[in-house]
Amino acid sequence: MKRVSPRLEQEISLLHTHICEGLGDPKRVLILYLLADGPCNVSELTEALKVSQPTVSHHLKVLRDRGLVRAEREGTSVYYSLTDFRIIEALDMLRAMLADILTHRASLMSANGIT
């Protein structure tokens, strides 16, 4: 009988708390992609996402609390940037998996005459 090791269980719990919960909203994922192109302030993110400033600030707080972005003050502005670009690599891999899954489902539907 297979068992989950306590270490793996603890690591998965931490992964969920620190990473997965941070990715739990599509706008937060979009923020990460925007920051992959370089640091942005709240106004720039608000304009790019077409959502309110309080909404962007909330999402940034969640991402900051989970260590996915950092804030740096420059004069009167605060600029946000990614703490680790590997998050984008991970997201790109998940997007590629999704594309493969959707392609496979579409081919199954086509093979069964479903359009």
C-alpha cells in the first residue's frame, strides 16, 4: 500500500499556502505576467487590467504576503516586481498542459462526431 510521506504532505501544504492560494484569482496571474515584463506601479497595473485601484492593491497584497512579488519605493511611487521568474515558467508549463488537454478533448469529440 502506498503512503504519503509526512515531509511530502508538509511540502504540499506549504506549496498550497504560499503559491497556489496566490494564484487563486485570474487577475493575480495576469499581474504576474505583467510584472514579468518589468516593474509596475499600481496605476499602471490598474490601467492594464481595467479594474479598480483597491482591487489591484488587494491582489498585490496577497501576492506580496505569499512572497511572489516585492514592493520597492521610488520617490512617491511604489513599484512591484516578481521575486522569482520561475513562477512564469511554471505558469507557462501549466498553460501548455491546458492546451494539450483541450486539444485532446477536441480530438475525442471530433472522433465521436460531436462538434
